[in-house]
Amino acid sequence: MKTKGTLLLCLALACSACATVKDSETFKDTRRFYYTHINKPAVVDFADVAEISDLDSRLTKAFAQLDGQLTKLQREMDSILVISNVEAIAALFTKFPWISHIYALDSAGQIMGAMPSYIPEYADFSYVTDREVKTREVYADVREVPNGHEIAVLRPYMTSGEIQGYLVVTFDPKSLLPFVGDPSEIVFLSDTAVFWTGNHMYDDTPFALDWTDELKTKSYDTVGNDMFRGAWIARYFGGTRLIYGIMEEKGQE
């Protein structure tokens, strides 16, 4: 009986507390606070238009199509659900004529097939075993090759959480320059490699920076030196950091 009495007392106290909250202004105050500070209706001030510098505008226009190509490639590779879909894989050459090779790898990075069938001597993907892959997410890697640099885009295929193989597309990053218009003042880099610096030597440009340090806290910035001013934006592509930049001579309107 003592236990039953204790239970009844607890229920009575709980009901009393609920009644107190219900009868007070707490709920109304909370509702007003929520509306005022948390769930405020969106208001767009069309008169408040942000000003974009001419340099930033040129940067956006120059790299919009290039970045669009990379995004489409990433999506197309992700949409190929089985590595044996030869028709879909071969169609990548038509959709992206700037790519150079397509490879099928086993789980250890050994080349099982290639399009075209000629395999360059420098083609080595054994490094795939150094990276832990937990999802089928497409990722990219930058490698130095005899003619400059090559970007490899890798799409892993998994069964029950185990890597079965990879679909790999490779291309020279300079093959994307036709998408940026006039490349003379364009800078295209990764955080570890210089792909293109327009008509200038890299060390003469304001982009000769410690990119590992720069990218710790920034994804966009303006730069300058005695001769040039410029602007850059970082883009994460398959886990690889690419830097798009544009510059102009100081005093140029």
C-alpha cells in the first residue's frame, strides 16, 4: 500500500506541475520567442545588391564552363552502376572529348583493361591501396607525368563494403583550357601542382603561395604583387583541391 500511495503522490505532483505550466504565460512567452528569434519569416531586400568587382566577375565567367565539365564527369561516372557497362563507359569519350584514357582496375590497382588499348608506361595506380575507401564516392588524384600533370578520377565499385575494382578516367588539366576563353591571364593549380599560369612564369605571379597554408582558412581571396592583382577560388573535386585564378596587370582598367 505504501508503494501505491507513493505512486499516487507522484502522479498528483506531476499533474499539478502540468497545470501550473498550462495556466501560466510560459507557453505564450516561448511561442513569441520562437517566432521572433528562431523562426522569423524570410525577408528579401532587393534594394541591397552586393557589388561584385570586375575581377571577381571575370573569375566566375572564366571558370564556370570548366567547372561544369568536371561536375558532369563526376556525375556521369557515379551513374555507371556496373563496371562491365562497356557502352556507358565508352560514351564518356563522346560526352567529354578532353579525357585521354579510361581504365578498369582490380582492387589492388592493377590495370585489367583500357580505352584506348595503348597503356602509357607511366600508368601506375598501385597507390589506390594506400587509401581507405568506405563508399562508392568518386575521388580524384593528381600525378606528375612526362608531359606535365595528369588528373585521375576514380570511381570505386564495392560489394558488402569490400572494394572489387575501380573505373578510372584520366586527363591533362590543360585540356580544359578551351572552356575558359582567353587563357593568357588564367591560373589553374592544385594545392600540390601548377597546371597553367597563362603567359607568365609562376614565380612572377601573385599566386606563388604556400597553398597548404592558404587553404587552411580560406576558399577565396585576392592577391597582388608589384605587377599584378588577382583573385582565386578553391574547388574541392573528388577530395582534391583545385585552385582557379585570374589576374590582370596593375593599372589595367
